[in-house]
Amino acid sequence: MGVSPDTANGLFCYICASRIFMIYNDFSFENTEIAFAYKSDAELKKARFLFQSMDKPFLVKWGIRLTPWAIRWKLPIRGLIRKTIFSQFVGGENLEQTAPVARRLAAYHVQAILDYGVEGGNNGEAGFDQACEEFIRVINYAASQPNIPFISIKMTGCARFELLEKLDRSLDQASGSLMKRYAAALAAFTEEEVAEWERIRSRMHKICEQAAKKNIAVLIDAEETWIQDPVDVLSIQMMAEFNKGKVIVYNTAQLYRHDRLAFLKDMLEAARLKDFVLGVKLVRGAYMEKERARAVEKNYPSPIQPDKESTDRDYNDSVAFCIDHIEHIACIVASHNDYSNLHAAELLKQKGLAYDHPHIHFSQLYGMSDHITFNLAKAGCSVSKYLPFGPIEDVVPYLMRRAEENSSLSGQTGRELTLISRELNRRKMKNVQ
């Protein structure tokens, strides 16, 4: 069977990065025995079948189109979804179902980040209040478990998209620092809009306050660029109050944006001025095609990096920046890129810092990149799986993104298949002996 150029390139980079890392750090991401120790043969074979399906673009294309429609019209496909893509990427349909998954991860020294996998929507004030209470319920549940130190939330679960969009536009039109622009933007709001914004702030404060009481960290997801500034403002305000001594609130920086490395440095200055520890989750990003299409449609410069190399450079520079300022920054390296994880671990070693330093954490999505997660954990790193949960119909958008992501990422599906096949062959040979 032939190997595509993208897959070959991805595997080449993966092997080179792993070998370089093995020289300096005495462990490698190539150890499939460690990577898949938590999976049975049957589970590995099911994962192999799923990734083989994702390696067929036409199947992914039609699956993404038809699955939401089939769920909406209540066609009998829930069982098929539950046994395939759902079980691969989701922890369960409710909080209680995540418990055995989290315990299983804990047996291999891997923690969990709980995420209620419902997409934000325009649900009205009652719906936003309900979402706030759900986030608090997740915090309380996480605090009752020994292996769940984080939860993830989306601001759009608690806020009307249109209001965030209007505030973002107002911030763009003002001048000065982010917080000065924020004050000017609010001054231009109507009394009703100010009251609505204060309700949003109140929800976020309520969530973070409960998280602080329970000692559970809150990771605030990044959003589209045209609503991100208000998210950044609230994240900084919450960090200024709750990240005193310990780190409760993390903002997210999408490094496929060309301005995020500069913004990371600005956030550190704000943290120093207000005397709080900056919490930041570093990701490459989730809205690239959507962002580029909107920039073309509305005729403004794209906020997205010109190429993957620029994204990789800024991501790795951001990792280095955080580790250089580790006394003031708590960083989550949330990446499926082998080299970025290797780079972070090597920097820790160079500086004589422990792999499980309290201000550095590694994380990957549940169902992906086990070769990174479990080998990092075996080496003593602080690492977690991002574990979404929710009813099948609610997490379908998340699942469709995972399918699309795995079919489009250069080398991702091929890499997963290669590693899974290698481990199945290793087990087969072991049994023969």
C-alpha cells in the first residue's frame, strides 16, 4: 500500500523528533507498549477501524453532512455512533459515566480535564443561567474525584454571541491597552447592554469562585476572533481576582493567530502589574478555515498565520516564553504535535526543572495521541486527557470536528494507524513466543 506525501512527511518528522528527544531525555514517543497499555486488543482493533475510516475523505465528508441530519430526524444511528466515534473521543453521556474512564487513566498516572461537550448557543438568559449551574455541578463533581483537577468551559455557554460580537467591535474601535479599550467600549453601551454584560460577568465570577473553593482549575476556551477580546477581558479579570498564590483560571491562546505571541507577552505584563499568576493554555487553534473565509467575505486582513511553519514557530516560542517565566506563568501545553511536547520537556530538563513542575502541564484530547500522553506520564510529567461528556445529540458537533480534524491534519491519521498497527503486531509476536 502506498503512503501519501503528507503521511510520509508527518511520520518522518515524528521519527526524527522522537529520536532527538530520546538522545536527550532517555525516553521516546515510539514506545507503543506504554502508549496503549490501557487498551485491550479488541479496543485497539476498533480504534484502527475507526482511523482507517477517517483516512477516507469521502466517508468523512458524507459522515459530517449526514450525521447531524440523522440525529435531528431521530434515525436509528445512535447505537452505531455510541460504539464507534463516541466511545473513541467522549468520556460518556453524563458525569457519572466519566468516572470509570478517569479511574482507568489514573492507573497510568494520567489526569482528566472534564468538558461538558455542548456547543454554545443563543439560549436566552434562562439557558445561560442553566449552563452556569451545569458548570458549577461539573466543578463539584470534579472535586469529589481524585484524578480530575481541571474543567473546561466556553464563554458562549454563558453569554449571548451577539453581545460579545458588539463588545468586540467596540473594543476594536477604541485605542490604548485592552483594559482601557474595554472601559471605553462599555461607556458606549446602552443601560440594558451594560446590565446584560454584568450578568455575564456575574456568571463567570460565580463559576470561578466555586472553582477556587473546590480547588479545581477552570480552563476558558478560545473563541472566534470576532468575539475573543471580551473573553480575554473577562479571563484577565477573573485571573486578577482568583490567581493569587494558586492558579484557578486559565485563558487560552490560539497560536495559529499571528498576534497571540505578542498578546501572551502583554498578558504577562498585566499579571505583573496586578500581581497574579498568569494561567494560559497553549493550543494551535480550532477555527482556521472559518476565520479565513470570514476575512475574505468581509474584506479584512486574515488573523491567521500565513503558513503552518509560522504557527509552529510561534507555538514553540510561546512554550519557551512560558518556561522562561515559569515563576509568573502556569502553562498547559495542549498539543498533538510531537516536537512541541518534546521541546517543552527538553526545556524543563535544560533548566533543571522537574517534569511535574506545578506550573507546567501537558494535555491531549481523549482518543488521540496516546503515544504522547502515556509516554509523558511514564516519564513523570504532569499530563491529562481532555475528556468531553454529554448526550450524543449534544456532542455531535464536537465529534464532527474530531472526524474532520483527523482527516485534514497532515499525517495525523496515518500516524495513529501506524502506531496502533505496530502495537497490535508487537502483541501478536509476543503471544507467538
